[in-house]
Amino acid sequence: MANVTTIPLMTAEDMKTAMVGIAAGICLDFPQNTPCALVGIKSRGIPMANYIAKAMKETFKREMPIGTLDINLYRDDLSEVGDAPVVKPVQLPFDITGMNVILFDDVLFTGRTIRAAMDALIDHGRPASIKLAVMVDRGFREFPIQADYVGKRIQTTMKQNVKVCFEETDGKIECYIKETQ
């Protein structure tokens, strides 16, 4: 049986501080009246986008529309996902054409999820730009994709898995590394 070690990475307070920092960066990069939208990638990119939107409103008095994106049918590893992946509809209650879209995901690893998300977005319109916000960038990219806004950058090994938890999806807010030995 494999031995699993858990290493704390970010507390709830660390994550909240990081999200306020990401919100500040977005507000600086996109001044008031710049057409912008926040889009969370299912599953954990959605609560992250919601937390950032809340921080932007409370701290910086900025509001941006929020949408969600399910990328299951855009993944290049669809055969590994299962026989019949459950796909939820894309919820973009706005036209992304000409908008600056900030994509949200919990962990940036190989870049495959983000590539699929960009494909899905482009099927719904032609944004002016696409930026990426992640809670953790762990390296090991397979595509030339980099995050514009990052809560924490770390170097991991292939035996490690980064887990980001949000109240809405996991009942708690924390981030840790799980290593199987």
C-alpha cells in the first residue's frame, strides 16, 4: 500500500490574501470601463472567480460579469476522462467578443486544461484578450502557457499532487500538496 504524505501549502488566510492580490492586479491592468469578464473553469476555477469578484467589489469597488466554463468536450485526453463525461452548459451571460477575459483555474500544471478552455472560449466569440489567474502554478508545462496572476508559485515533483480546496466544493478553504511514496 502506498504511503501518502500531506504538506500544507496555503492556509485559508493565505488564500484570501492571495485572491485580494490577484483582484488588485486585475484592477490595475484593466482600468474602470475597460470591457472585462471573469470566467471560472469547472470545478475549482468557479469558486475562485467568485471570490475574486467579491474581493474586487468590496475592496476596489469594481464589478465585472462572471461566467463559467465546462471544458470536458474540449480536452485532448477525453478518452481518459471516461466513457460519457458529464458536460454542464457553458454559462456566459454576456458576449465575450471584444472583451478582456480573465480565466480562473485552481492549479496550473501541464497547460492542457487552459488550452482546452481557450478553445471553448473562442467557440463563443473573439475576446480582445485572454488572461489567466491561478491559485498555484506548480510548473511542468507541456504547452507554452503562463499565468498572468498567481497566488503562489512552487516547484513540485511528478509524485506530488496540489490540492486547492474551496468552501463551495470541499467544505473548507486550504491548499496542500499530497505526495505518494
